[in-house]
Amino acid sequence: MTRHVLGIDVGGSSIKAGLVDIDAGRLTGGLIAAPTPQPATPAAMMPVIAELAGRLPGARGTVGIAFPSVIKQGTARTAANIDRAWIGTDGAALAAGTLGRPALFLNDADAAGIAEMRWGAGRGSSGVAIMVTFGTGIGTALFADGRLFPNTELGHMELRGMDAERWASAHVRTAERLDFPAWIARVNEYLKRLHELFWPDLFILGGAVSERYAEFAPLLRSAAQLRPAHFAGQAGVIGAALAAAESDG
Ligand code: BGC
């Protein structure tokens, strides 16, 4: 029987949700989304998550929620682009209480990487792969031979005297009205730094902006192989659902 699992991806600017066919490795329909409330507190965000979940009936098992923070045992430990009230909040327990079913919380870039390694751009790859998501911040997920090292926060690596994500995220591209050559010059510098430190074989570049990969691909430079995320902006939703399904056994 086909298993449909609910995946939710919480971002600094929008919250996306979709039903994922866990056997086929894809969304069963489109994504639905709502703006992230500001301030992005647990109390303000939970009703939005519940409303999105209510619009997607028919899911089974644990709900997977990708979240833009370090997540340890379901609890958010950082809050770079959401309200600081999240720090110390057990998001898994809170979501389970709100939705009335078990919830798995995990870092958003880790979720996106899980989807890409299983079904997308990293499928079948060995060695070291780093998924980099460009959105409000920069998220990273590090894999060695397909195994995730969770909660790497390499968007906060220092570059040019600041957090790298304050200089090279997709949000910065639009806020500073950078054209692709100007933005990709920053991305190249960031990838070079990551390469010097981790020597990955593969970078998978994701986030909604990766839908435009063909436009900026000729400008990208790296000593590692570069691939666009197969699932682009859907990867977090798909990976969250996959992780939730696996937690159900
Ligand atoms: C957060 C990460 C997150 C990334 C992408 C960063 O600011 O610290 O946990 O993965 O943004 O959302």
C-alpha cells in the first residue's frame, strides 16, 4: 500500500507543506505554503503549521518537520532566522500536541540533504557530499558515504568578517539586488572555503533559487563536483517526510 507522509518545511519567510509518497520518493500533489508569522514565535507558528496540516488530509504516521535551527532530540537549540523564543523549545512535543499525532523535528538542511542523497542529486554517490541550501540563511548537511553528520552549521562559518549567510544567502542576493555574477562570486568564495576545510567530492546546491541553476551554472567554480538539488525548494518537505517514515520503522 502506498504510504503518504506529511512533510513540513519551516523557513524564515515561508512555511511549506506537502504529502510525500514515501515509496515513489516524490510529492503526491503540489506544495502548499503560508508566510512565516513575524515575530516567528512558537505560539504564532503552531496555528499556521496546524492549518497547513489540516489542508492535507490522508497522511499516515509521524509528521516530519524540517526546521531552520540546530535540533537535538526534538528541541531547537539555536534561532538564527526565527524568534529566539524557540531556543529550548521541544518542537517535536509541541507539534505532536498541536497536530494530535507524533512529530519528528530535524534541521532543514539535513532534511533537504536526506531527500537529495536518497532520491535526488546525491543518489548513489560515495565519498563526502555537502548539501548547501540558499534561502533566508545558508543551511548545510554533511554526508560521508551517504551517512549524515547532523547539525553542521556552516552557514555561520566566518567569511569576510561576518557569518557567511549574511553575505551569500539567497536573501542577501535579493536584499542587495545582486545580479547572478555578483552573487555567484560570493557563492564561489564560500564554496572554496568549505572545500579547503572539508574536501568534499560533491556539492549539492539547493533552495528555491536552484530552480534557476541553468542561468548561473556557467559562473560557478569549485574543485568539487557541483550539482543542482533535484528537488530544489521541495527537498526539505520531502526529506522531512522520509526521516519521519524511517522513524516509524
Ligand atoms: C540556521 C541553520 C539552518 C539554515 C537554513 C541558518 O541560519 O542556523 O540551522 O539550517 O539557516 O535555514
